[in-house]
Amino acid sequence: MSENTTEVIVGTGVLAVAIGFFIFATGATSFATGGDAYPLAASFRSAEGVKIGTDVRMAGVKVGTVTALDLNPETFRADATFTMKNGIEVPDDSAIAISSEGLLGGNFVEVIPGGSPFNLEPGGEIEDTQSSVSLITLLMKFVAGNGDE
């Protein structure tokens, strides 16, 4: 009977650790659901380096996550939907850009707040967008030179 008791105790401990890890992982990666965020949208010429789950930052602080990324068949632009934490109001004249963390880092979406006294409503769209810059394209321009010298 002691073997069964030991197995039950060890099994319960393993299950508790697994549940704790799952709760930590969902909280750390912002997969938690609920009413703590509202959606916004933007349309980019190029969304290279952005995928679902990419951070949305304002002043270097994570304030949301990209939740959808689709090609618009009419405009041939990348339509992105992202969430913003409740309590963070985004002025309606704000800009949004795809920025890079560095040469070896990934990309993130940066919200650059405007100065308007009016804020975007949930589901609103940020009109002023700046697409990602391809590092390969920049290097090719640098190597080729511009011929103006």
C-alpha cells in the first residue's frame, strides 16, 4: 500500500508543477484572455518580420500584442490587428511603425502617440503607418552606391 501512496503523492506533485508552469507561461506570454485589452488595426505596405504574437510597444514598454495579420486582396497591403491594454488610450492622430530591436534582434510594432485630445475607439484604425525596412535591401543599396558622387 505504501507504493500506491508514494505514486499518488509524486503524481500529485508533478501535476501541481505542470499546472503552475502552465499558469506562469500563459501570463508571461500574454496569452491570458479576458476583458483586459481592446483591439485596434493598422495597414502596412510591408509587415516583414511581424507575426501573430509580436509585441506592440509604446515608449519601449509592451502594451499589446499582434493578434491577426492578413493580406488585403484589394489594396495588397498587410492588415494587422493588435490589442492594447485597457487604460492606455491612443490618440487618434497616432502613428505606428515596425521597428527592429537591432541587427540580430527581432521586430516589434511601435505605437507613437500623437497629440490629439480625441482617442481611438476599440476597433479603430491607426492611419499613419511606417512599414518595416529590409536589412538586405539596405545593404544592397549601400554596396551598389547611389552614383551621385
